[in-house]
Amino acid sequence: MLNTLGRNFRQTTNNLLIALGYAFVLHRESLSLLFRRKITSPVLVSQIYFTGVEALPILAILSLGIGAAVIIQGVSLLPQFGQGELTYKILILVITRELGPLLTALIIAARSGSAITTELGNMVVDHEMEAYAAAGINPIYHLAAPRVIGVTVAMVFLNLYFNLFGLLGSCWIASLIHGLPITDYLGNLVMVMTAGDVLSSLLKSFVFGIILATVATYYGFQVDRAVTEVPQKTIKSLGVSMTLCILASTVITVLFRLG
């Protein structure tokens, strides 16, 4: 039993060190690509389009539904207890600080993260990575680094889009159902929103983008030879991505509360 525990611990430690080493190399290559004078990578452009532009309709529906649910319940219930102003604080807390970044990360992980892992895994199975190496081309620089930049940029802008659409969409719902004047809604919203709310949301989206892209590319490269490994690595990628995003969200929330 002790031998098994020791072997598992050694294997887990080894895998963790490999993952950390990969993350270091990947982020170094991403910075190198980012600070080039001209970034003309077609992988970067297609990644931003796929991750960002094509996810807009899904996020619009999701943010509008959440914002509408919060504002309808808040305006209906909280004034009965003399706490009507809490509606806007709850809306900011749900849309901007917490659920907005996390739900955006969930959509990106399900769409783009799984697609990245699957694509890179299939390239490994088809020996395309060996062809890159034989030609003297670094796969991490040319395949993974553009995806990290693309997913991170798309994540930040999608989070802003989620916030704007959720807050403004709930404004329209509130005026439609409860007859709440738009000027009163926007005025109350601006009064309760702080710079910390915006900075927390932006920081979370930036960190989530890096986590999602790093994990997705890592598990894509982890595929060995069998095509049956691709869906297995994809599922692991999704689980690890969302776990790390939730942990990062908790840490960032605690840091902002303590600060």
C-alpha cells in the first residue's frame, strides 16, 4: 500500500512539474509572439473570430436571461422588505463580479477549449507535430501561443459584452414589465457600481482566458498515439479548466474583499 501511495505521489508530482514547465514555456512563447512588430498569424485571427465573434449570440441570450431574472425577482420582492436598493447591488454582484466571468469562461471552455484540445490531439495522432518538428518549426510557438493570445483577448471582450448586454438588457426588461424608468435604473446602477467591480471582472476574465487556453493546449499535446485518447483528454481539459477558473475566481474575490 505504501509503495502504491508513493508511486502515485511521485507520478502526480512529475505530472505537475511537467504541466508547470509547459505553462512557463507556453507563456514565454506567447509574450514573444505578442511583442513582435507584426502579428500576422492566421491561427490568432481565426481563434479570436471563433472564440469571440461566434459566441456572441449564446452569451447575449445567457446574459439577458440572468439579468432579467435578477431584476424581476429583485424589483418584485426586495421593496417589500424596504431593501429595494439592494436589487442593483445584487445585479452588479451577479452579472459583473461573479457569474458573468464564470459563465463566459464556461461557454468558452465548452466551445473553444474543447475544440483546441481536439484539434491539437488529432494533429498529434496524424503525426503533424512530428512534421513541424522535422521542419524546424516550434509547435508551441506557431500553434499554441496564438491560441493563448486569441482566447485571452476574446475572453476579456466577451466578458465586457456579457456585462453590457446583461445590465442594459435587464434595464429593458425592468422598464417593460415593471414600468421602471430607464433613467432611474441607469442612475441607480451607476451609483452602486464601483471601480473595484469593473477591475475584478476584467482581472478574472484575463486570468480565466490564460487558464482556459493553457489547459486546452496542454491536454491537446498530451495525446499520444491513439485517436481514442482525444475525447478523454478533451473531457479532462474541460474539468481541469473549470476547476482552476473557480479556484482563481475565489482567490481574486478574496483579494478584492481584503483589499
